[in-house]
Amino acid sequence: MASLQKMISEKSVVIFSKNSCCMSHTIKTLFLDMGVNPTIYELDEINRGKEIEQALAQLGCTPTVPVVFIGGQLVGGANQVMSLHLNCSLVPMLKRAGALWL
């Protein structure tokens, strides 16, 4: 859990993803198209991916991918991110975290 906290706090936007997940691809594309440079951890490719996935589940992340953290704070999965985007709350959140300069 300590290594997860370190991963989350080192960058302004962190996405935990799997290459095999279409929703992960959608969320990554959204951020990249907005001009955000997120740190992306592909849990199906990295060492200790299963362990990190279990730690995300302990935080209450279901499903465990995609999971987005902005400014060190858990935002949630695809539904939460898309809801924030559609109600125009995502861009201000990214600006506050220093991930977007528009």
C-alpha cells in the first residue's frame, strides 16, 4: 500500500489501466486528447501489477481499472471521470492539480 501511495503522489495525473480494457483505452485517450500527460501504469504489463490491483480494490475501486487519481486524490473509474467531464468539472480539477494549462 505504501508503494501505491508513492506512485499516486509523484505525478499530477495517474491512471491505472490494462491494455486489454476498452474503458481504460477510452479514459487514456480522453486525457491525452485534452493535452494532459498522465502517468499510466499498465497493470497487466508491470511487475507487481496484481498486487497493485488488490491495493486499488482495498481502496474501494471496483472495477479496478481504469482508476484515475488527480492531484493525489482518487477520482474513480471511467463513470466518474466521464461524469466530471460532461458536467465541466474535470478541466478545473486538472488545472488545480497543475496538469493542464488552458
